[in-house]
Amino acid sequence: MTPRMLKVAAAQIGAVNRDADKKETVQRMVKLLEEARSKGVQLVVFPETTFTTFFPRFLFEDPAELEKYFEQGDDITTNQDVKPLFDLSRSSKIDMYVGYAERTDDGRGFNTCIYYSGQKGRILSKYRKIHLPGTKEPFADPEAINQLEKRYFEPGNLGFKAFRAPDLIPGVAKKGDIPAEAKTIGQGDPILGMMICNDRRWPEAWRMYGLQGVELIMVGYNTPWNAKHLFGFRKPMTDEQAEAEAYYHHKLVMEANSYMNACYSISAARAGYDDGKFDLISGSAIVSPNGYTIAQAKTIEDELVTADIGLDDCRQGKETTFDFDRHRRTEAYSLITSQTGVVEPELLAAEVP
Ligand code: CDV
């Protein structure tokens, strides 16, 4: 059997200010893609809403101003400002995950990412963020950092759909090579899944992909470390503690969920201090199916984080501890899809016999 090896990268992007020129930001992405090409990388993951600053932190009174942060149309790959990135992906034959704010042809707004196949020269898959954090209305406190994703985006309507990426690994099994009744775990073109930022904190999202045999999850993110109104004020913290905790939670969910679904993951941050004051963690990372971080960003700037990964390593978990077929007990999981919020057991009587 062909060893299913891949060289992959997270392309972390540092600060992008509110008034940044989109063409210049795309040039920063192009530079990272050129570095990826020089290192023989086959697949690059860029962050959430990569082309602009993370605009949902602002309230826009002028719709025309808001629109500058969206990419218009169902297929953005020929939009003038961003086209150079897709042209380079195609000429270099490097596949990409890219996040952006999508304004559809019929005027709807989504927080979206696409998987663009540099091999095929077209979009292979699209995902729209399902777990939108934050609020619709700004916080009353004028000092608060807002997260108005519920105002600007609809929850994603494309589900969690895994897909196979063709031509990334030569010589793998194709349809017809293996009898239909044979167990085909760990063969064929790589099975990929996409999430966006807050989705990575929800085990349901990972399990949806896990159930489709996913081998590599890609996630772009914008995570502030000091948005107190958003995270709550449960205990006083120094800035150092708040920052350390935001990193800890990011690493925790990437490692734990990669392990529990026996898949690799790549996470790519929009990092740094936008406008010199809006903090975002870095921590772009590549995690193994055993839950170990095998490569991680060292800076809060533009940085390419690379690793060689062997997709066959997913088999150990998928065939043993997390062989879902043998060990899952769906008859005990009905609350997960029938109930959204928490329903606690009733309060106890004053005296419990
Ligand atoms: N862009 C995000 O989805 N950010 C959230 C923050 C706001 C909690 C995150 O989960 O990182």
C-alpha cells in the first residue's frame, strides 16, 4: 500500500489593521504561499476572514463601509483583489484552505472558508461557520470588545461535510480498486474536514467529521485573549493569566478532539495586535491523531508552520479505542440532538431519605 504522506502548513497571519489595503494583505498571503512552494508543502491552511481585519468587533452604521469587508459572490476566486492568491495556488499546485466573509449572490452573509484545489484549479468544497459566537447587539460598556458575528452572519447552512482531496498523494486506491464490501479505512485520497474558529470548541462538530472517517481537520481562527465581556469575569486575572488561559483552551481543544477522532488537525491564527490594541492569540499548530502538537508557531507575526504527516497514523485510533462501529452507544446519546440547552435535575427536597 502507498504510504500516505503529506507536507502541510498553517499559514499564520499577524496584525491586519482596520484600514489595511486588501491587496497588501493578499500579498502577505502570497509570500507565505511562495515560502510553502519553496519547502515542498502540498496543503496550506490560512486563517478565518484572512483578507481583512476581524471586522465583527466593530459596529458599522454605514452599510457601504461594512461591505468592504465582504467578498462578493458565490465564487470569489476571480475577484480582482484576491485573484493573485488563487493564481499562485494553481500554478504551484498547492491546495489551500482560505477563510473570508462571504456575501452571496442573493445578498446573504456567512463566515465562510473554501478548500481550493491547486491541483484541479477550482473550489472543491465550501464550509460556512455553524457556531457563531458573541452577540447581535454591542455590549453597553463602550470599553467592551464586541464580537458581532450574530449580527453580520447567518449560521452556516452547509453542514459538516467531509470530502476527499484528489491528486494530493499519487498512487492511492481509487473507486473499483477495492471490493465494495471490504473495510477501506486508511486508503484512498485524504479525507478532509473544515471548521471555523469557535467550531473547534464544540465536540459535536468534530464527531460529525469523525463519523465520516476524517483524517485531517483544518481550522482558521481569530481568538482574542482579553475580551472580558465575552468570556465573563468569573475570577480576577492578570493580563498574563488571561493570555495563558486563551492559549491553553485553544491547545486543549485541538489536541483532545484530534485524539478523540483519531485525526490530524491544522489550525491557523490571525494573530497579533490589530490597530496596535486588539489582541489575538497566535499558536497556529499541527496536531497528530494521538493528540500531540507536532509543530507550533513561535511568533505572533506572519509565519509558516510546517510538518510532514503520515495519514496512515490515523488508523491506530480508528481501529482500536475509537473504532466507532464497535464501541459507540448511540442509544444513550439522544439528548445530544433532541435538546439544545441545559436541563438540570430537579432541586432535592430539604431532607433526602
Ligand atoms: N472568531 C471566533 O469565533 N472567536 C471565538 C472567540 C470570540 C471566543 C473563539 O472561539 O476563539
